Amino acid sequence: MSRVKVFIIEDDFIHANRLEMYLSEMGYDLAGISKDAEKAIEMINDTQPDLLLVDIHLSGDLDGVQMVEQLQNKKAIPTIFITSYRDKDTFERAKLTDPYAYILKPYDKETLQNAIDLAIYKFSKRSSNTQDDTSYKGWFDDQFIKEELFVKTNKKLIKIKLNEVLCIESKDKICLISVGNKVIETRITLTKLEDKLISNHFIRIHRSFIINKNKISQVDLSKNEVHVGGFQVPIGRAYKEAFIKHLSPFLD
């Protein structure tokens, strides 16, 4: 489990410090800061951030738009452009790189938070290749990107690697996601979470539980329970037959 990593490209010292402060207050990790586009490209390749905050007008041979264009030739990274310029030409140039959000200076922390939420939502929707079930329902939806899960908790996004999840328990409209020795609480129903899980590592064995089948250490059919990590998860009567059939290749 890790927090979202954000890289800042900003040549104004005051704005760079403000962005760093806001990110810290919002609970994100700082992957790095650079005031130079060419140096930033090298650092981004090394740090592999989840999101870029890019000032369009940078000093040096490359501006922010040109830098993003070069990065896109290797790997698409969600980008939020930040600029103090309001002219149409600047916006049209930036638009061609298909950014995930666009912020005008001066901005406040709430504006930045909303832009980050929007960027991660749009990127997760595009990456998961899902259809109608991903329709936007508000800032508090959880976002899924390939084998990672971005979970909204306490108005912060944290990143969970799906292969590290042990089990997921439902309590009313809240799900408790067990990752190692930590439990992450998120406001989402188990059914909705099950529908959105794109990994094939998970199987529902009870109306209140989904488990990571790769983390099973023991199955006790006499007690109708599965051991996953340090958890003893019950097997629901309605799910038992399907679960045994799922295990049958391993029982031969």
C-alpha cells in the first residue's frame, strides 16, 4: 500500500513551495520537484510518479507542453497543467496533449484537490476500459487502474496494490480492505467493489467477504472457513459449491 506520488515541474520558487505544502497537507507523496523540463524528464523516468503538476511556461529550451509531449511518447502519465496565462493560444497548445485538468493561477488548496481527484478519475476510467458501470458519481468513488486501487478515505487518495490485499469485508455500506497488517476503510458496497475488481485473484465466498485466492493458506471445509493471512473467513452456504468447484483443479 502506498500513497499517490506527485511530481511538480514549476520554475517559480514560491509556487513550487505552495504546491509542496498543499500536497503534504492533502496526504500525497512528493515524487520530486524540478524547475527545468529536461531535468524533470530524467527524474520522472527514475521516480515513476502517478501524477504530474506542470507549469506551462518554464525557463529553458522546453516549456511544459513540450515536456509532456516528450513524456507521452514513452508512457502516459496523468497531467495537470498550471499557468498564469489566460490566452487562447496557450490553452489550445496544452489541450492537444490531452491533459486531465487545467488550473489557472492563483489557485487554492480546494481547487488543486478537485483537479487531482478529477485527473485520477479520468485516468482510471480510460485505463480500465470499462463501460457504463464507471459513470461518475462524485469525488468519493474509488478508482481502479489495472492492478492498483486508488481508495478514497478521509478525503485522501491512497494507492493499494491488489496483489497485496488479503480479504475484503463488508459492513453496511462500508468495506474494510485488509492489506498486510493494516485495514483500510472505504465507503463503498461490497457488490460495487466486486463488480469493479478487474483482477482475477479475487473470489467472493460469503455475502460479506471477498478473498484473494493467492493468499489462501488453509481451507477447512468441516468448519466452512478459509484461512487468509491471519484471518479466518467463513464460507457462506450459497457460495460453498462454487468455491469448491473453483478449487477443484488444485484437489486432483
